[in-house]
Amino acid sequence: MAKIIGGITSSHIPAVGNAIANNLQQEPYWKRFFDGYKPAQAWLEQHKPDVAIVVYNDHGLNFFLDKVPTFALGCADKYENADEGWALKPVAPFKGDAAFSWHIAEKLVEQEIDICTCQEMLVDHGFVNPIRALYGTHEVWPVTTIPLAVNTVQHPVPTALRCYKLGQALRHAVESYEEDLKVVVFGTGGMSHQLQGERAGLIDVEFDLETMDRIASDPEWLTKFSNSEIMRRAGTEGIETIMWLVMRGALQSNVKVVHKHYHAPISNTGSGVLVLENTL
Ligand code: DHB
Ligand code: FE
């Protein structure tokens, strides 16, 4: 049977793509941020998951504002990155697993989590940059991927609680698949940031650090916040952190914290890397 072995969080800052493309990881500005990924890279290297389910938000590359699904699951055998500006070369395509995706789709809908299924899906920095930070640069990626997009861009955005419940349903969907696959779930985005308006530049380190602790040990804490409360504390784009709850909901209740690293500011955000392991 397929098994979820753990979950990893990562911000998905567009500037990370630029830093990697231009080999800036050891420059003073980026060094501490990228060093925070090393234990996560080592964990992936040690456990070698077959499939990564990447929970992220699209920022207008695949879904424009005229059509925004609340939850969208990639159901393809291949996902392409495309030009998002910055004059960066799109990264190599990602291998998908359409059969596994359709199983997940079926099981989610059975559990009353109604998702949009996408047989074609372009993946943007929200998906690509965490994978680049965690795996480095490859012409053939060492992991099969399944994109799970959450709308954090246009209101109404799903609640934190809804995201947590999606994660719980995702666990059942994955672990009812009969192929022996090791699966990791990536929760991307966040942490506190606001890119526009009067509060542009907002970062709340205290809230970010508490969120990281609670995601590990008491995820229901964050599910009790309304989206307005999260945005008041963490900024309008800080709402992206609700996607970490999809990852967390897919894990067992008591997880082993393998690694925790926080760095702020980087680009316009607070960045958190957590590696959580299922021990059962
Ligand atoms: C930044 C972070 C994001 O999550 C994003 O989607 C765009 C920009 C930033 O920190 O600059
Ligand atoms: Fe973002």
C-alpha cells in the first residue's frame, strides 16, 4: 500500500528561482536561508520518497483570476513549468502519476472534498521553487510529483480548518492506494508577508515561530483562526501558510520533528522549513 512517510514545509519565494539560476546560494544574503534546507535535503536523500504531493497556490500562471478553483489536483503524467518573467529558463518538466492522481481524486470526492481535476496543469514558482530548494537542479527530477493547488489568491479563500480536513482526507486517499509507494507531502508558501497596500513589507516573527511550533505539536491551534485573523497577523499573502495544514492533516497526530529552521526577512517574507516524520 502507499504510505505517507512525512511532510516538509517551505516558502516558495520567486527570488529563490533567480538565486539558484545564478548560483547565489552561498552569497551572504542567501547563505543562511539555503543552509536551512540542508537537513531536509539529507532526509529526502535518506528516505527517497517515490512521490511528492506538492500543496501550493498558483499565482496566475495556470489559473487566471477569471477561473479560480478552490482546490485543484493535477491528474497528468507530466507537468511543465513556463515563463513567469524574471527572464529565467523554465525548469525541466516534472513526471506525474495520473493513475495515482485519479485514485486520490476519487477518494477525496468520496469523502466529500470536491476538487477540480486537471489533466493539463502548468506549475509556477509556488510548486517549482520548493522542489528546487529541496532537490537542487536536475534535468530528470528524482521524484514523481502530484500538484495540489489551493486558492490563496482570490477571495473567498478556504478556511484553515478546511485545509486541515483536506489533509486528513488526503491521508486516507493516499493510504488506500494499493501500490507500494513512499509518499511525502510538501506544504508550501508563507510565512508572514504582505506584498501590497499600506502594510506592504509586514513580517511577524513571533507569529511565524508560534505557527511553526503549533503546526508540529498542536495544528488545531491554527484551524481556530479565521482568515481575517490570520491576515491581520501574518499579512494578506501570509494566508498562504494555511496550505501547511493540508500537509499536517495528512500526517499522524504525534509526529517526530526532524528539522526546524526559520529565517526572516528573505525577499519579502518569513521563511520556515519543517521536516515532520510519521513514525507509525
Ligand atoms: C514573495 C513571496 C511569495 O510567496 C510570492 O508568491 C511572491 C513573492 C516574496 O517574498 O517576495
Ligand atoms: Fe506566494
